[in-house]
Amino acid sequence: MSVEKGANWGERAQPPADLIVVDDSAAAIETIAAERRANRPPPAIGLRGGDLVRTLGGPTTPDLASAEEALHVTVDLG
């Protein structure tokens, strides 16, 4: 599946209270890998920047943890 300009890839939603905010996709991968090693489910992650944010039409809200709304997308981690 390819990403197309103008396509709807998520919905606006209030970030969850337990959101982990990271700077980019690489930091998100590190966080998810640590959770997998600990046999915990992947957490909700907020991205401040990086390739995925640009692909989905960023920029994001500077303070995602206290934002009233942000783009919520589900990503298949494989």
C-alpha cells in the first residue's frame, strides 16, 4: 500500500494520558523494541518529527502530551 497525497490515514483524537512522546521514528522503534523485550504491548507513541510525521502531513503539536487533539493513526509493526 502506498501513501497518497490527500488520503485520510487516521482521525483527530485526544492523545491518551499514557502517551509516550518521542522526537522521531527511530526513537519510536527503540521504545517499541524495549517494550517487546519486556513482553509488554506496544505503547501509544506521539511523534514530534521524522519521516512518518512528514509523510502523514506533519508538523505535529509541539506538546502532544497536553494537546486537546492530534492525528491518531494505527501502524502495522509486523
